[in-house]
Amino acid sequence: MVDEGRNNWRPWWDLGYLPSSCLLIAYSFIVAAAAVVFSVCSLSTIKLGTYDGSTPLEAPLAKLENCAEYYDWTGRDRLCHLKASLDGQAGQVLWQLKADATEVDVVKLLRNRFGNVNQTERFRAELQSRSRKKGESVQSVYND
């Protein structure tokens, strides 16, 4: 059985609803929009990752700066992504923030808690008490 209605099918632009000048404009707009969507979708994705306080703070801050520059983030975007990237012990810093906190406020709290400034004595004590564990490579001790 052949469906007679399918033989008469025509696209919407061929049904005579719009003048041909409108069709040309609509077609041009669709092609331009597709080009914009394609160019936006073809950008590489950079992920900020998470920070839990167990590694040096400067690396995630550098990644934040890199992402903010690449994606042209506003100050509000930067703050939102910074807060979202905090996890574990570093995420506890969020409880100390005021409602109107800025990125500078968050970074200041993170540096006070996880930064290297004013912690020389602590690092010296940790290094002096550090010994090589069974099965641990000399390289990993050196990295510490």
C-alpha cells in the first residue's frame, strides 16, 4: 500500500506562505547562525578542576586565571567558578565568607589557610621529621 500523501509533501518554504525575498533572508540567517554555532562549539574545553587544600594553592589559582582569560569571565563568573572548585578542607573556607564576598576575599582566606607565606617554620618541621617509608622512592621523598 502506497501512502498518497507522502508524494505531495513539500518543505515549508515551498508552500507559498512567504515571499521569496523573505525566504532568502531566512536562509541567510540560518546559514549565519549555523556558522556561529559551529565556531562556538569548536572551542576547546578547559576544565578548572577542584582544589581540596592538599596541594600547593598557586597551581589552582593559575588555572583559574588561565580559564578566566580564555573564556573572558567577569568578576562574578570568576568568583562562582572559584567557589565551585573548592572541595574538602578548602571548601570549608566557604563557611567563613560573607554574602557579599568577592574573589579577593576568597583568595585571601585560601592563602591564609593553605598558602606558603608565613609557613616556613611548619614546612621546616615537617621536612625534618620526614623519613622514607618502605617501598617509597627517593624521588618522592625529594619532591616533598
